[in-house]
Amino acid sequence: MQEPKNRIRACYTPTTVTVYQAYAPAIGLPAAREGRFPAIWQRDRMTWIKPSFLWMMYRSGWAAKEGQETVLAIEIARQGFEWALRHACLSHYEQGLHTDRAAWKRQLKRAPARVQWDPERDLHMQPLPYRSLQLGLTGEAAHRYADEWTVAITDVTQLAHEVHALVREGNLAAAGRLRPQELPYPVEDSVLAHLSS
């Protein structure tokens, strides 16, 4: 079956969905240890969450880029994740979806979340012909994410390194088995209607 252009793929349970972020150890290690973000984590700036493990690997250089050496798997309440989607705005203007550019800018300014669809990646970090979700949280959404929605935080940096080592060895089958297995996330079409072209 052919993949749709835009789709949310994620690890999820009946009540939670896993998203990924990468931080410097000063934030990532205490977050994983305490199960919540430390005081130095800034609630008042945009924070981007990614349900795609491989997109996080691409963004963080397999947890090697400066300031992204600690990769976190963050389980958040599905209810919160879907609230963010309902209240999100696309991060770019899309003709036919938005009335005009000015209306989109007004919506973007007010929205507590924004959505970007980026090419999904394969194990070699090459872009695939379909896209995965990045969800930016700011204002009310960022506060809710940190204080209400977060259920558990796990340091998966070692997993990132192990998968990367298998890729470097050319053992793609083992790398594919080891990486998190993401499935299409079940969300009503109405939730994403304003976020897909």
C-alpha cells in the first residue's frame, strides 16, 4: 500500500504517544532521571517534538551534534497531543488551504502549536518520498506539554548509538529490528484537515 504524502507515524499505547527530542546533557540527563524537565528547560520558547525516531536521528546526527547529545523518548498523553494538533497552524503558507497569506500569518501568531511536514528518513538518513510530522509547541502548549501531558521520559541515546553502529556495519536488517517500530497514528481526518495540503 502506498504511503500518503503526510502521515503521523508513532509508537503509541491506548493513552500515550511517544515523541523524541534531543538536548544537551545538562537538560537531557536530569529530565530522564526525574521524569520531568529541569528548571533550566525554558517553557517560554518554541519546543519541537517529533514522533519519528529516524527523523530525530537525522536532526541530531545520531546524537552527535553539539547540544543534542542526549536523545529522549517522551511519552505524552494522546489527549494532549491531539489538543496540540487541533490548535496548530501550518508553519508555512499553503495556497488553497489558507484564505490568504495575511490570514495565515494572523493564525500562526495566535496558534499555540505549529506543524511542519518533513521528509521521513531511511536508515542511511536519505529522504523518503513521504513526510512525517514535526510539532512545535509554544505558550500554553509548551507549558501543558511540560507540566500536564508528559507521562514518562526515557534516555534512548544508547539505543541511537547501537542502531547507528549497525547501520555503519551494513547490518540494516538488525538496525531495522532494533529501532522503534512506528505505526500509522490513528487520528480523525478532521483533526488534520487544516494541517495538510
